[in-house]
Amino acid sequence: MDMTTMGIIALVVGLGIGFAIAKFLEKGKASKTIASAKKEAASILKGAQAEGENIKKDKIYQAKEKFLELKAEHEKVILGKDKKLAEAEKRTRDKESQVSHELSRNKRLNEQLETRVQDLDQKQEFYERKQGELEKLHKSQVQQLEVISGLSAEEAKGQLLESLKETAKADAMAYLQTTLEEAKMTAQQEAKKIIVNTIQRIGTEEAVENCVSVFNLESDDVKGRIIGREGRNIRAIEAATGVEIIVDDTPEAIILSCFDSVRREVARLSLHKLVTDGRIHPARIEEIVKKTEKQIEQEILEVGKRTVIDLGIHGLHPELIKVVGRMKYRSSYGQNLLQHSREVAKLCGVMAAELGLNPKLAKRAGLLHDIGKVPNTEADMETPHAILGMQWAEKYGEKPEVCNAIGAHHDEVEMKSLIAPVIQVCDAISGARPGARRQVLDSYIQRLKDLEEIAFGFGGVQKAYAIQAGRELRVIVESDKVSDEKAAQLSFEISQKIQTDMTYPGQVKVTVIRETRAVNVAK
């Protein structure tokens, strides 16, 4: 054999031996796997047995707990029933004891009632005996009185009745007198209302003033002299008087413009003197203006004195007299202040006399109620005129009633006397009456139309008329749509609507008229 063949044989033998060894090794490994599987199966079985024992123990334990729980609930139910039975037995015993107590109480009451009945029977017998004795005694006393007085019982009864009649008649007369006095008081109140309403309807013409005055000239040539060279004369006049002088194309006239009527009057009189004299230059202008101011002051004093004398007011302080005079050159809402104050004073005097108050004090307060509208300084202008007038009146020694009436006529201080409301009412009468103060005609007509429109805005209104210059609204309603109660409610609602939606002076009276008419024709 060559080497190759021997190598192949050796290789084959080696492979066979390796295969045999591998097969032996695989057989040993399989036996080990089987042994380990058996061992694992045994351990799993043992664990399953142990877990089964545990589950068995738990179920037994749970069954015992459930048994104990059911037993406890059963015992609880039994105890509850026993308790209810015990309570029922207790209530029964209580009712039995209460019934026995009531029976014993009723028995005692019956015994007491029988005793009281016996006592009442005894007392009734006693009272009957006493009544018989009293009747006998009364008859004997009546007989004795008849013997003593010489009158029978019927005659004495007649005299008693007469005496009672006289007493009743006197009481009736006293009651009648009281009733008559009350009726007189009511009648006086109604009469006073009528007087006030009558005064409110009085209309007098008032002079309307404004802030400009027209100064008439003989010719337009005078305008150049008033203006002066380069306007020095007109500047001097404006500086001395505080009045604006307007020279325009108006023929033979120039316009003086100033809100202060006193300064405007000073300028008018000064111009009149300068034009009449013919000498117009700054020095002459200042001299004439000073003289005119003194003249106006004197005239103011004279006007105040004449006013006080005409109204019969005495003892007024000179400074207050001067303030009254200055009111001539003041206006309020286009109404001359002095004329307004004179009218208020007269109204206050008449109304105070009708009301049984002091007419002199009322006149005094009425004349001075607006003196605060004539301030002297800028500080005074910042104070309400009613308060300023009250302060001046106190300063110059007026009585407390007068001072309070001046300060309270616009409700800025509390009213402390009966004169105060009289001043307030009379001020409203004089100031708010149609025609007293300036009012544009268009706005006045529009206000009347608005009054009627408000009335027509409510249901059931047939006609509406604004009368008494807007002081009263008369409304006629349809009787089939508005009842009597509804008419009263409608009047109130219209007045409230006017009060909230409109601005007007004084008061507006709303009268609702409802009437039913039956018309037939005889043929």
C-alpha cells in the first residue's frame, strides 16, 4: 500500500471513531435531559399541591368569617326586635299609668264639683233671702222718701228724666259748638286756598329790561365828536364808566352795552350832559362821570326811601335802603328786581293778613328777599343770593324771622317761622306767573304743545287742553274706557310724567274730567 491509501484508511477509521464517540455523547446527554425533566415535573407537582393546600385554607377561613358575620347580623336583628318589644312594653305601661292617673284626677274633680254645687246651692239660698230683705227695705225706704219729699215715685222719676234731658241737651250743645268750630277752621283753610289761587292768577305787566340802551342823537355829526381824535374820547368814556359804546351805521343813535344797569345809566346821563354842553374831551369826561355817579347814588337813595315809605316799612337800616334803591337798576330773567320785590312785598302783606300773621314783618321780608342779587364785590357774587341777603339782614339788625325768611326762600336753609313759606310762595307767584319774566314766544308755545302731547300719550284720553298759560292741563277722557278710579290714577301718572320729562316754572295742575252723557230725542 502506498502512503495515500494508508492516509485514506486512517482518515476513514478516524471518522468512524469520531462518529461513535459523538453518538455515545448524545446518548448520555439525552439521559440527563430526561432525568432533569422528571425532577422538574416532581417539583411542579409538589408546588401545585402546596398551592392547593393554601387555597383550601383560605376558603375555609373565608367561610368561617362569613359565618361569623351572618351570626353577628342575626344577633343584631334579634337585639333590635327585643329593644322594640321593650319600648312597646314601656309605652303600654306608661299609658296604663297615665290612664290610672286621669281616672284618679277625674274622680277628685267630680268630688270637688259636687262640693262646689253644694256651696252654690247654699249661696243661692242665702242671696235669695238677702234679695227679699233688700226689696222689703227698698219699699220701706221709698215709702219714707215719699213721705219726706211729698212726691210719689212716678213724680220723682219724671223730675229725674227732666234733669237727664237738660244734661243731655247741654252736652249736645257743646258737641255742636265744637263741630261748628271745626267746620269754621276747615272753611278758613279752604278760603285761604282760594285766596292763594286767586293771587296766583293775577297778571300784571312787567317792564322788560336788557343789557343795552340806545342813546339818541340830534345828528350823526355828534358821533365824530364822541369818538374824538383817534378815538380818545370814546376810550375815555369807556374807561371811566365801564360801558362799551357801539357806534355803527344806525342813524342818529349809538348803543350802550353793559350788564350792570347802574353803570349803563351813568354812561347815558354822562353822554347826555357832554352832548348838551358841547365840550367833549377826556378831562371833561372824567369830571362829568364823577358828578353823574354821585347823582345816581343820590337817586338810588331817594328811590330806596320812596319804596320804603310807599310800603309802610319803618326802621330800615340806611345801607339796606341803598340796596333797595340799587335794585331799580337790576333785572332777573328780564324782570325788574325792584318791581318784583315791591310786588312780592305787597303779596306777602295781604297773604300774611289773611293767614293771621304779622303783615309788617311779611312785607319787610318780601321787600328784602332778593337783596343778595345786588352784590358789591366779586366775593359776594360767589355766594348764593339768598344766603348773602340773609347775611346782610343779620349784619344790619333785622329780626331773626325776617333773616330766616330771606335765607329760606329757595330752601337753602331750614324754615323756622311761618313767614318763610309765605315769602317763598309769593316769590313764585310774582316770578313764575306768565308774562312776569322774559320768555321766548316760540319756547312758550312749544311748552304748551308738549304738555298736551304728554296727555295724549296715555290711553283713553279724548281731549287735552293746556290752560292758564300752561299752569293747568285739563284732560277729558272717554267714560267707557276710563273708570273713576282709573281717572284718579291717570291724573297722578300724567303729573309724574310732566315732572320728569319737562322743565317749567312754578307748578302745573293736572285735572282729569270724566263724564257720562245720555241723549234721547222725543218725537
